[in-house]
Amino acid sequence: MKPQRPKPERRPNRMGATVNRSERAVREPVRPDPRPVARSQGAVQSKTSWRDKLDAWSAHHSNSAIESLLRLLETPLQSLMTWLVIAIAVALPAALFVMFNNVQQVGQTWQDSSQISVFLKKDVTLNQGQDLRGRWAQRPDVAQATYVSSEQALEEFKRGSGLGELANHLDENPLPAVILIKPKIGGNAPDVLNSLQQALIADPLVADVRLDMLWVKRLHQFITVAERFVMALAGLLALGVLLVIGNTIRMAIENRRDEILVVKLVGATDAYVRRPFLYTGLWYGVGGGIVAAILLAIGFWWLSAPVTQLADLYQSTFRLQGLNFIESLQLILIAGITGLLGAWIAVARHLYLIQPR
């Protein structure tokens, strides 16, 4: 005998008809739960996710920096050769820059050659000469003004010329009073000296003004040419550093092509793949800057002794100065930024061509 299924319970409705429970459940709408939904848990999860992303980003940066440095140290000979090439390219403009600074230091002692000699008229008294010197010393384009009386000029002539006996037989002092003007040398030295010379000549107590403007113009033009030469050479050698690091990074990308394809297949972004190569370029630049600073320190130490002896022969206090600690750090920083830029250019160009198919 077949088992009989239980009949569904029917209840009479208001009209006297029976309604199945299942039909009633379908017909009646589902009422929403009046209890509020808690949203604090979702906010905590989003906040935690943001922190996790930041931790992962910083962890990948530190791992990429350490691993890229270890990769360079695994091939010390190849890395050292690249560092030497970068160091030579960085050290050449840095050495010219330091030598240019030393030349400027020597030039400061040569500024006496641009000293203006103002000869006063014979009838100018001592008080008038002193007052004139005081007024000119207050000018913004005058560094120092010294008054030399006619008697002092005659005594200096006797000591310097060796004709003291002959000068004693003169009836009167032929030398006038002189005011020695030491101008402030600036970037536009010839223009400043020309305007100062014209202002001195216009004074009614002045008889003559002597200034070797040709020498000043030559010195100023030499400094301008040297500055532009150093800047041009630095630009060319910086371009050479970019090419060397770019070629090195390109070879590193080709050697790790399969690894890059696998990482991109699992969903890695270009920034994730690019990061280790950027740190490699940074380490190349920093290492080249450190080697360049060491080479410059050794070179200037080797030259300092003969330069000092040569300066002593000319009775000069000049001493050859190399890079100080701050300038060495700046050199390393510039080399590191150049290496990072070269790696960025190489990665942006070659990494785009490696795409999974």
C-alpha cells in the first residue's frame, strides 16, 4: 500500500472559503526587520584595508631597495665598473667647479688691480681731501677709500724707487694728494666701474682719475666664459650618465623579462614592476657619487702641497680648497637623482613593451 501524504491544513477565511498555508505565505508580503543595521564594522574594515595597503606599499619599497642593492653586490666587478664610469662623468664637472671657485678666490686678491686712483688738485687742502674721502666712502659702490697726502706719496716714492737722495734736492713736492678707491666688484663690474669713474671725474676737486678698465673687462669676461663652459660640460656629462644608467637598466630588464611577464600575469601593476629598477638606478647614481667624492678628495690632497709651495714663492696666502662635507653630500645627491632619472626613462621605455599575451 502506498503511504498517504498528509493533507494540507485549510482554514476558513472570512468569506467561508479555505486557504492553503503555502498560498497564504505567498500572498502576504514579507515585512522588513525594524532593527537598525550596524555599519561600524564596514567602516573598520575599510580603515583596516587602507592601513594594510600603506603597510604593503612601504614594505615593498624597503624590500625593493634592499634586494636591488644586494643584486648589485652579487656582481661586484660589474657594479664597480659602472660606478667608476659614473664617477668619472660626475667628477669632471665637479673638479672644474671647484677649480673655478679657487680661481675666484685668487681673483679676489687681484681686485686691487681695479683700484681707482683719484688725483686731487694742488690747491686742495688736507681737510678738504679728508672730507672728500669720507663722502666717497659712504657710496654703495665703494668698498674702501683711503686718503694719501702729497707728503706720504713722496715718502712712498723714495722708499719704492730708490731715488731718495735725488728727491731730497727737489724745490717742491711734485706729487699731488691721492684718494685710493677700492670699488665693490659685482656681476656687472665694468658697468659699475664706469659709472663710478664718471662720478669721480665730475667732482671739482679732482684733477685726474686713473683706472685700468681693460684688465677689469678681461677678468670679468674670463669668469663669464668659465661659468658657461662648466655648465655646458656638466650638461653633456649628465647626459652621458643618463645614457650609461639607462643602458644598464635596459639590460637588467631584458635579463628579467620572464620574471616580469609572470608577475604581470598574476596582476602586478607597472608601478610594482618598475620599483626595483628605479632603486637600482638610484644605487648606481649614489655609488658613483660616493666614488667621485673620494676621487676628488684624493686628487685635491695630492695637488695641495705643490700649490702651497708655489703660492709661498709668490708670497701669497692662497691655499687650494676641495669639496667640504656639505658639498660632497650635494654631489652624491645630484648623482643619485641623475641615476634615478636615467632609470625612470629606461623603465618607462622598455617596460611598456613587455606585455603578457
